Amino acid sequence: MFMFSSSITGTIYSFGYTLLTGVIFNFIMGVTASRWMLKSFSRFKAFRKPWLYGGEKNA
């Protein structure tokens, strides 16, 4: 980084901070949205079967 001026270095750090913040926020919202969707699907009788969610299948 010594070849670039300090303004370019600040820009690179700002980009890295924005990228990291976006990735973390995207992960948290993805997990949260998935939980909300599974909870809303499980309210319907057709989706209350445990084997749909990785549980044991009753014969």
C-alpha cells in the first residue's frame, strides 16, 4: 500500500468495511428469514409432517 496515496488506502478500507458489513448483515437476515418462512409454512396442515424437516418418517 505504500505506493498509493493515503486517500486510496482509505477508500480500500472503506470498501472492505462495507463489504464485511454487507456479508454479515446478509447472513443474519438470511437465517432470520428462513426461520420465519419455516414457521409460517408449518401453520398449514400439509406442512406439519416431521419428515419434511428432517424428522423420522412414520410408516
